[in-house]
Amino acid sequence: MIRFLTLVFAAFAGLPAHAAPIELDAAKLRLMSASALVVDAQDGKAVYAKAADEVTPIASLTKLMTAMVVLDAGQPPEEVLSIDMDDFDYLKGSHSRLRMGASLTRDEMLRLALMSSENRAASALARSYPGGTLAFVAAMNEKAMSLGMTHTHYDDPTGLSPRNVSTANDLAKLVRAAAGYPLIREYSTTPAHYVEVQPTGQTLGFNNSNALVKNSAWDIQLQKTGYIREAGRCVVMLANIASKPVVIVLLDSIGTFTRVADAQRVKHWLETGESLPPTALKAAMRPAAKSAAKPTKIQGKFVSTKAARG
């Protein structure tokens, strides 16, 4: 029976049935992120770990939990929400293109929070929850406990607070749970999206905060980036690599491109079992855009079209 399953897997992987499995030596994966975890998404087993139980601020990775709590509540997706002063960032002074009074549906706010890490959108989603933001944050922490995220605490729905903390191990649980929500998978991997903001009718374009979703070499099923000074640059992903679904967690990367470079190192290691040479890393970091259709305007409203998988 085991031999039969091996033959079946080899056929689907497009490899010869006699091909030996790749041996993964953790010593060959050298990452710059302070904490990192690579998990086989099918069985939940870690294939690489680095400071995976270190508690650290998680910035906008928070928004995956925000999205789950929003969707669990089952509030009308077409209900219109408006940005008000309570949604402004007085902690970090972060920029937002959603101005005071800007109105979008709950569904559009959710998409922008996930794909473009829009803080005011995330705040408006929490504020419109039954009982308001305090009840929403309480629901976030209750959800975390139900998922076994015992080293995680949420202080706000955006991730701007450095008191939003977790570990790589807990975040892997979060990613696997979030993958059970089709809208989170779709919205977090939308490359670009246009919205028509009311009451002005202004059309605004937003891009995904993770450039890898536009890279034809990657098959990303879910992702979220994050950054505040206390957390460094972070990213979590569920991606198909070497014919397997894999969860990647990279936390506290210093430098604008470090988390992306580490993701490339993980991908190469999983595919070959080898370290990624510097010359190959430079080639992998060059943009390799997927062919994506232009956004379409339907009945006066722009909607996005997901890029085709490479």
C-alpha cells in the first residue's frame, strides 16, 4: 500500500516513480529573519524552525485574525461602513488613503485590510462589530485560545500596537485556520484592486503589500505581511512548493527585502535541498510578473481580476 501511494504521489508531482525524496538538512537553510518556521500544511509537522517559540510583536499579521473574527460574525457584507476619527492612527501616524467620511462596504473594507494592509479599514471593521472594538478584540483573543495559540495576545485589530504579540508556532496555527476561509485566501492574494469611494465617487487603486503574489514562480494560496518598528518586517504564507502545501512564517526581518529573500531561500531549499547561492538569489529577486487581466469596470464600479496562476 505504501509503495502504491508513493507511485501515485510521484505521478502527481511529475517525477519519476523511482526518484529519491529530497533530504532536507536544516543546516543548509540560513535565514536572516530572527524567528522562522516552515511547516508541512498537510500534517502540521515542522520541517524547519528557528526561535519558533520566541514571543514577538507581529504587526499587521494581526489582520488574519481580524478577518476571521469579521467573517465568523456573519454581518452583512454589503453593509456600508464609514471611516471616522476613531479609525485614525494616533499611535504610529501611519498613512491611509481612506479619508475621513470615506465609505465602502464591509466586504471591500475586508479586502483592503487583507491585501493592502489598510489600517483604517481594519479599524472600521472592528468598530462596527456588535459591542464595538473592545468586544471585537476580546473575540480575537478568544479565537486565538480556541486555536491553541497559547502565546498570542491581541491588543488592537490593526497590528499597530506592539502589544499584539505571538510566536512563529502560533502563527502557523493561525495560517492553517485562516486557510479554511475562502475569502481570506482570495482577498489576501489579490494582486491589485480598485474601489469607488463614497460619497465622493473617487476611484482609488490599491496594490498587494506582498510582491510575491505577482511572481509567476510562486503559487501562494494565502499571505499576510506586517511591519512596525518593534516587529521588523514579517510575512506569513501558505504556498504550494515542491508539490506540497507549506506554511512559511518569517518574523523580525531587518531590511526592506530580507523577508522576501528569506522566502526565496526557503523555496529553493524545499525544492532542491540546497542553499540558495547569492547569484541565484539575485535572479530570483527580479520581478517575474504573472499575466493579469486589467481591472474591469462593471456598472460604474471597478472590480479586480486575480492574476492567472503561473
